[in-house]
Amino acid sequence: MVNNKHAFWQALIITIVIFWTGIMLGVLFESSRADKLEKIYFNAETDIFDIQLESDLLTLLDADCEIATKGTIDFADQIYKEAKTLEKYDASTRITEEIIDIHKRYDLLRTMLWKNTIELQEKCPSTTNSIVYLYEYNNPATNTQAKQITFSKVLSDAKTKYGDKIILIPIAYDTGVKSLDLFKKTYDLDKAPIIIINQEDIIKEIPTVEMIEKYLKL
């Protein structure tokens, strides 16, 4: 009987140690991921302020539109690639709030990019099209998740097909970015997922590449 009790307490202690070791490793792994995203974020932050200054200089110095357009497109493509990286992190279970907070900061940068793109389109009319994709981030329903997978696939296909003719900006709809709220009110964007093309045309139903093509200025 004594041996049985001894074995029970040994097993209990081992179980507790394994449990808390797993928790600590999970937290450390999540922190490591957050550190990597922090580094990517700070690089993106520098680039967005650089583009903001470039936009201001465009007006001040009457700079070449081709240069400004290329800079914006290159940065938008970089942001899009980083958005794909964030998707991979989001696919795993989040233990801490760090990833969510960093995601919100990315959404702020993307909203700034949307603003800069609007200014660029006004100053330098061209065949460049802006496509903003708003999606649910915080615990979307299963059917919404499935819908958003289709939205992302179609937009990725459109970007692959038209390349630099499209500035694709994915932004989470529900991370609490106040400046994005102004856009949502202005364009009456009352739900996600939703696509806004050149601040003129809005797509709420599941799209196709052909549907998107109808609204592009090519």
C-alpha cells in the first residue's frame, strides 16, 4: 500500500513537471516568434516612413511619378509577402498576446500604405490599381474562414497575373486600428471579408479573377 502511494505521488510529480515544462517551452517558442516578427515590423516601419517622406517630396520637388510609383509598388509587395508570413504564425495556437499586438501594428502600417497609395493615385494617375482586402482576424466563424481562404486565393491569383499593375493591401478588419475605422465609415464597410478596388468598387461576395478584372484600370 505504501509502495502504491509512493508510485502515485511520483507519477503526479512527473506529470506536473511535464505539464509546466510544456507550458514554459510554448511560451518561450511564442516569444521567439514574436521577436522575429518585431524585427520584420521595425524594418517595415522604416520603409513606410520613407515612402511617406517620398510622397511629401513628390509634391515639394515635383518629382518623377514613375520613381514614386515604383517605390510604393515595391513596398506594397514587401508588405504582402510579410502578410503571408503572419498567416503562417496565425495558423498555430497563440499562447501570448504579443503576436496579436504586433499584427495590429502591421495593420496600422498597411492602413498608412493605403493612404499613401490614394495620394499617389491622385498625384500620378496611371494604370496602377489599388486593391484593399479587409478580413476578419479575431476568431472568425468557420464559414467565414473558409470564405476568406477563397478570397485570398483569388486575390493572389490576380496579383500573380497582373503584377505591378496591382497594389494589393490586406488589412485585418477587427484589430482596433482607429485610422482604419475612418476608412470603414467613409466607404460604408460594415463587414468582412470585403474587397475595395481603387476606392470606387466594392466586392462583398466570393470573387473570381474575372470579376476583379472588370474593375481594374488596364
